[in-house]
Amino acid sequence: MADGSQSLAPPATPAARPTHTRDVFAIAGPAMLANLTTPLLGVVSTAAIGRLGDATLLGGVAMAAVIFDCLFWLFSFLRMGTIAFTAQALGARRPREFPLILLRGFMIAGVVGGLLIVLQYPLGAALWSLMGGGEGVTSAAKTYFAIRIFAAPVTLANYVVLGWLIGQARARLALALQITINIVNMAATVLLVLVADWGIAGAATATVIAETVGIVLGVVLARDICGGQLRASRAALFDRASLTRMMVVNRDIMIRTAALIAAFMFFVAQGARTGDLTLAANAVLNNFLLISAFFLDGLANAAEQICGRAYGARDRIGFSSATRLTIAWGFAFAGLVSIIYALFGPLLFDLMTASEDVRRLARDFLWLVTLAPLLGVFAFAYDGVFIGATWARDMRNLMILSLLIYLAAWALLRPFGNAGLWGALLVHYAARGGLQALRYPSLLRSSFRT
């Protein structure tokens, strides 16, 4: 392959606008499958550690996993921003920017990951105090944390690679890479925990190995896509205008994500204060939210790529078409998921927990969880649209406003206990999507004015 541009998918043009379902699902389908494979990691790790027969080790893995999920979620801008910049370059027919976008992403991932390693001790101390676990569980979590934190640079670099591939509409390659990482992780976990008898250290080491394998394969793929060379001149790589734009967009996405994490952490904390039974029921119900998010987030990935490509091509009709398709299919999936929850929710509760008290309490709030996918369609779809167009500042501001609305709703609904907490969360879903829907027309006009 003499020139990297030879391997590029064609950019969005009037003749190739996303007006058909296949254009959306070429991205959304692999993204949904990738999302669905992720829980298998937790299942395998839990099963492997559970076989050791020590409840504190199991609790330690669970605690540390939550910490890393939230920690790395905060830096998900490395994936989302990379999708947007790559898709816009594709739409604008600027393939020579692809290596620059990837390498700049690697630079940021390396700096952030390195800082996490350097600051691991004060960071860990703050996290253990916040989590408030027992001595045995916290000790096990510290062991896991101390090892897995060294995977931070490669984990974040993998976010960049995945975003870069999706941004070029190479979603199948991104899926294959993510599945490979997951399979290596699961195999290494079984080998190191059950065969080598490394215990919780083995589970953490398995993740470090898997992420390292992933970035090696990702770089090999990237070099092949770029014609065998993955390099750029120092002047181009450190171009002030491009770096500033990337940093500003990533900063705003990071603040937006922090506000979103704060909303869900507040939900968990308030649920915990109402008692162990309510906390257990909410944990079961949260799995339902997670499942619906898998589908809606896949569609959001499609919106990020297709809208970004249309934005780069200055194709307003294609951009609007992608937005409508994403929302329409979002409601289709959300409606299907809501129907399944309404019909089979009680049966699923019976499979998920043996406690009759937890089952009974979960059934009381099932109707609220059934509404969540429908109320979340605009939130997920417009997240993808706004990211694709790099309307990050507006997305940041609207997310902060929706967080304030959420807290205000909780203050008003607090007398209703856990029902009020779930009601406030649904208000947050509606506020996120509703505010973005209201802002969308003016942003569309200003962005495509010329």
C-alpha cells in the first residue's frame, strides 16, 4: 500500500448521504456487539476470583472495578473526540490528517496515563476514603489497584485507537480489536488466577496484559491503514491551532463526562443511604439501565461518525438525515427494550436474585425503569450528534444545567423516598436530551450557514 489514502472509505458526499438504515448500522451494529461483550469480562473475573472461596477478594475486585470504570470513563473523551476529529477529516477528504489525529491522541493518553501512575498514592487514598469499604475488602482492592494502574497509558491509548477506527467507519475492525482484548483478558484471568494461583494480583495482571496486547495490535493496524508508516513531522504534530482545538474539545467533553458521573454517583450514594435492601434492589434495576444503554450507545457511536463525516464535508442535508435516522432507530430499540422489561421484568428479577424481599421491591419500581430507555433516546442520540459536530462547549454547558435540574428534582421528590430518587433520575434523562434538542436547530443553522 503505497499511500495511506488508498485504504480510506469514501467520505460523505451528496451521492453517499446516510439516508438508509445500513449506513447507521454499519457503525451501530459492531458497537452494540462490542458493548454486549464487555460484561463477560466481569463475569469471568468474578467467577475466577469466586472460585478461591474468599469473599473479601471478590469484594475487592468489585470495588476496584468500579473505581477503574469511573476513572477511565472520565477520560472517554479520548475515544469520543478522536471519532469526531477523524470523521470530520474523512468527510473533508483530508486523509493526511489521520496519522496526526492518532499520534496527538497517543500523546494525551501517555501524559494522562503517566500522571495517573505518578499520582496513584494520593489518588488511591482519596478513593479508599470515598468508597468506605471494610479492611479486608479495601486491602484486596489496593492490591488490584496497585497493579492495574500501570495499564492506564495503554488503556487510554486503546480508547484512541478504537475512536480512530470508528471515525473512519472501520467499525468491524474496532469490534475485532475490542473482542481480542476481551478474549485475552478472560484467558489470562483464568490462567493466572486459577492455574498460576496469583489470586487478585492475577486478575489485575491479566488486564494489564490484555490492554498491552490491544495497543500493539492497534498500532500494527494503524500502520497498515496509513500505508506502512505512522509518523508525522514535528511541526505538523505540534501545530498550535490543531492542538488547541483538540485540547479545548477534549476539555469540554471531560467536564461534561464528570457532570454525568456525578449524577450517577449521587444516585448510588442516595440509594445506599436508604438501606441495604433498597441498595440491592437498585443494583438489580441498574442492570436494566445498563442493557438499554448498550443499544443506545451503539447508535450514539453511529451518530458521532456519520454526523462528523457530514460535518467535515459541509453536508447539511446528510447531517440532518443522520440525526433523524439515529433518533428514529433509537426510539425503535428503546420501545422494544421497554416492552421486554414490562413483560419479562419480574421473571428476570427472579433469575438475578434469590432474595424475595429484593424481588418484591424491584417490582415496585419496574415501571420507572421501563420508562428510562424511551426518555434516554434524545440524551444518547444528541450526545452522538453534538460530539460528531464537536459542539462540545454547548454539550458541556447543557450537561451541567441538566445536573442542576436533576438535583433540584431530587430535592422536590425526596419525600417519596426511592421512588423520588428514580423519578429524579428520569428527569435527568429527559433534561439531557430535551435541552440538546432545543439547542440543536440554532447550532445547525450557525454551523452550516456558509
